[in-house]
Amino acid sequence: MEFIDLKAQYAALKDEIDLSIRGVIESTHFILGEEEQKFEEKLAEYVGVKHVIGCSNGTDALQLIYMANQIGEGDAVFCPDMTFVASIEPACMLGATPIFCDIDSKTYNIDPESLERQIKAVIKEGKLRARAVVAVDFIGNPADYEAVEKIARQYDLLVIEDAAQGIGASSNGIKCGAFGDIAATSFFPSKPLGCYGDGGAVFTNDDEMDKLLRSLRVHGKGKSKYDNQRIGMNARLDTIQAAIMLPKLKVLDKEIEIRQQIAERYNKAFAGKFQIPYVKDNMISAYAQYALLAADMEQREHIMSKLAEQKIPSLVYYPVPMHKMKVFEGCFMGDETFENTIAYADRTFSLPFSAYLEEKDQERVIETVLDVVRN
Ligand SMILES: *Cc1c(COP(=O)(O)O)cnc(C)c1O
């Protein structure tokens, strides 16, 4: 059994994907070719934003956002304590200071109350300028943008959506990638919309920001490639990767629907025995991961070893809160104790999950996990 069945997805879409890749090879337009532009247009339409800027990966997409907004030395960037390091790493590289916030104990997304406490603590300390918040659609569940944006407006913060795990998800009918002032995503193969290597994108409704990002994406170019106006990056999305995702984008909503059905099945089986995913009524999760919380770390290890015995893969997203990472040693803590992040990191485990997970395999996962709590 695969943790995320990319092989089955390829088998289902093989003819279209192969044809699409061959088209690029035959055209030899490998860099920003027609398929790359077409993919940007189709994804903009899908998410419901004006501009999509294809990028080399999700980390670079976030770096382009931080660069375009001149975030750096002296700036505080607020970030959930439970995420992948790339949400904040590029801001740190530009000289900004990460300020971590606890997560909500049910949604596992940034806790707006902790965010506001941390903003106040930074202002009170008076050393940094409260500049931006990066909210993450953690494991596919949309963050609470209503609450985050309300606080951000009050303190004049830029809101960045890290939708790396959220493509296909929505809140009040608005797709992830369309929240905040600007958003980024990743097309790492295991993400809800993945390519066959590295890829990412930035989403914006602002025409000037779109122009600036396109310049930064290609060495800060002006009118031509050799008219360099600012320090930029080489951060383009490969045409072949875009071509691979064109057929995948067409079936994304269908896959998201199947993911809801499998999640419901898992939820029904695990409710009352574990803490199951909590998705607000007005939201649809992309279920980038299907995560349960065990009673404690010991029970989690026990379940994961029983699954491994049955050759069923399971993984932990993520075992270490940001504030406990070596790289962030001595980081600003305010008065936060991060109890929700710590509890989550100690207890979470993710089960095999994708739109291509067969019913008999779903059953086998359920039975193996329930067997442990029965005994
Ligand atoms: C995957 C991921 C990224 C980084 O994307 P890459 O394409 O791997 O660079 C950033 N943030 C989150 C939350 C992610 O899951």
C-alpha cells in the first residue's frame, strides 16, 4: 500500500500526461513555454485570482513574496508553531525575525488569540516592527482568515497565505490560494496538486505585484533579460512540470470529492477512539494529510509499529514544533507555552490517503488501527 498513491494517479492519467510531456519536448520551449502560461491561466481560473506566477518551488514562491514586500531586517513575521519550516525560512534568510504562535487545538491552524498576544508582546518589547503574518492551510484545512485578517488590519500587518497544503480546499466557497493579501503554494509531488519534481506558484489580484514578481522570478529583469533593475532570483516553473499538471488540474475537484468520502469513512471508524480531523462547517479540507491524534506518544508509536508490521505506511506531520527546532533556538517566545503545538506534535500520526486509495485498503487501515485500541 502506498502512503499517497501517485502511481495509481499516473496510471489513470497516463495517456494525457505522456502526450502533454511529449508536446513540450517536441516544441523545445522548456523555459516559460506555452504550457507554463496556459497552466498559470487555468490555475488562476480554478482558484479565482487574477494572477498566478509559476515558480521553481513553494519555498521560492514564499521568498518572492517576502522579497516583493521588502521584508527583512527589523521585521517580525508571525507564523504558526506547527508548519513546515519553509513557511518562514525565506523570511529569515532575508533578515526578518520569526515569531511563532500557538495553534488551535481542533483545527491545528494558527490560533488568532495567540497571534494577537504575540503581536502585542512584540510591540511592547519595541525592538521589531510587526510586519506580516503567514497563515498556513495546515494539512489541507483552511486557516481562519476571517479572524487572522481582522487582527492583521488592526495592527497593519501583511497577510500571506501559505497554501502549499491547501490547493483544492475552500472556505465559504472561496478556494485556498485566494486568501490574504497574497498567497503561495507548492507542487511538490505529494501535495494535493503535485508535479513530477519541484514546482510552486504565487497568487495575487494586484497588477503591480504581478509585474514585480515576474521580474523577481527572472533575475530582476526589466523590459528584457539583460535589463536588470533589481536583485532577483532564478525561480521559474519548468514548462514540463506545468504540462504534467494541466491534466491533473482537470481532475482535481473530482479527487477532492473522493477525498471527502474517504475522510468521512475514516472519521466514522475512528470517532470516539481518537481525535479526528475538525473541519469547520463552511470549509472543505484538501486533506493533504489525514491525521489522527493518539492518546499519547506511546500509543502513537505502538499504532505506527503495528501498521508497519502489516506493511501499511504511516508518517508524522510534524514531530517538532518550530520553537523547539535547533535553528530557532533562543527565538522570541513572549508568554506563550505552545501547549497545543506540543500536544499535537507528540500525538499526531497520518494514515495512507489519496483519491486512489482502494476500499479494501481503507478497510485494512481501519481494522489495523482499531485492533490496537481494542487490545
Ligand atoms: C511543502 C511546503 C512548503 C514548501 O514547498 P516546496 O515546494 O517543498 O519548497 C512550504 N510550506 C508548507 C506548509 C509546505 O507544506
